[in-house]
Amino acid sequence: MKEIILGKSVKGKEIKGYYFGDETAFNKTLIVGGIHGVEPQSAKVCELYINDVKDKLFPKDCFLALIPCINPDGIELKTRGNANGVDLNRNFPSSGWRSVPLASNNAYYPGVKPASEPETQIIVNLLNKLNFKKIIAIHTNHTIQFPNPPMVNYDGEQSRELSEKLGVAIGLLSHHDIGYPTPGSLGVWIGNDLKKISVTVELDDTKNSDELYKKHGIMFEVGILG
Ligand SMILES: [Zn+2]
């Protein structure tokens, strides 16, 4: 395992990535947690996985880049968005990205332009640098405006197989429709625009990270193997 400083948040916090396995492998996976500051368990389950496997043998012919927490400012501030009030999961350069006026009560504010935020840029740059086969985003189903059940959500038909595999492995429903539009989300950008395998795991927000890791921790291995 290699620890890399990928960049810094708006408030200057280091954003770390953890690399496992062979960087030249075809089967490359990017897993991202902590996208929404109000979903701290999504970052903690990633940290629990790192602790669990850091001294173990990594699956052959696979590579994993894991970013446990892409939004450390949001986690500290307990806000969905980053320190600029931007919802990172509406800030990716997908074709459906659209600007909306900044309003103090808009937790889904997408920023002034696509990839305006340093946290978003870290992922965009990593995608440009390493040719990932699949990207898995980990969230909890924390409700602000639009509720959705815990589920495994996917974007693009190419993502269905992995989503179904993950759904079976961790006991959650796999579905392509989360129930509301998500322009500029990481999942939509990866799955619909880049046509790569894109799965978003929405864990049960009412559970703590230990419970979630115990119940669903197998998602990492299943996701890596694909
Ligand atoms: Zn979320």
C-alpha cells in the first residue's frame, strides 16, 4: 500500500489517496468516500477497509486507488457541500451540468462552473492520469430533500453487471434510477459521459460505520475484482 497526497481542500486540508496492487494492471478501480460531509460513515468504512487489508496480500492483476475522504472540510463543517458551499456531487463536468444561482439554502449548489472545486479537480486529474476500468462512489442515504432507500445505483448499461454483483454481495437492491435527477454527479459523469463502469453505493445512514463495515465491507473486494 502506498499513501499519496493527492491535493488539498478549499481550507487547505490534505486529501489522501491509498494505492494498492499493480498500477499497470488493466483491472483498475477507483473508490471514493466522504463526498458529502453529512455522510461521515462513508469515509469511515473506507478507513476501516484500509486498516483491515493494509498488511494483507492484494488480489493479483488488480489496482485500487482509494480516496476515503474527498470532502474533509464538509465532514468538519457537517455540511453536504465543501467549504465553498458547493455540492461536489453536482460539480463534475457531465454534459447535463447546469448553473443555478447560489442560494444559502441550496445544499445541491453545483458551483460557478463544472469542476470549479479543488476536491472535484483531484478526481478529474486522477481519471486523466490513470485509466480506471470502474469507479465506485460510497455514500449513505442521508436525506436533505430527496429521499432514497439504501441501494446500489448505477449509471449506464455497462455498469449494470457490477452493480448487480455488489447488490447481491451486500444485500441491497441494484437499480439504475435513484429517484431524482443528479446532473454533475460523479456517477453520471463517469457512467453516461465517459462510458466507464460507474456504481454508487448508498449505505443505510441510520447505521454507524462499524455496523456498516461488518455488514457490507465485502463490497470492496467484490468491487476490486469486478
Ligand atoms: Zn451522498
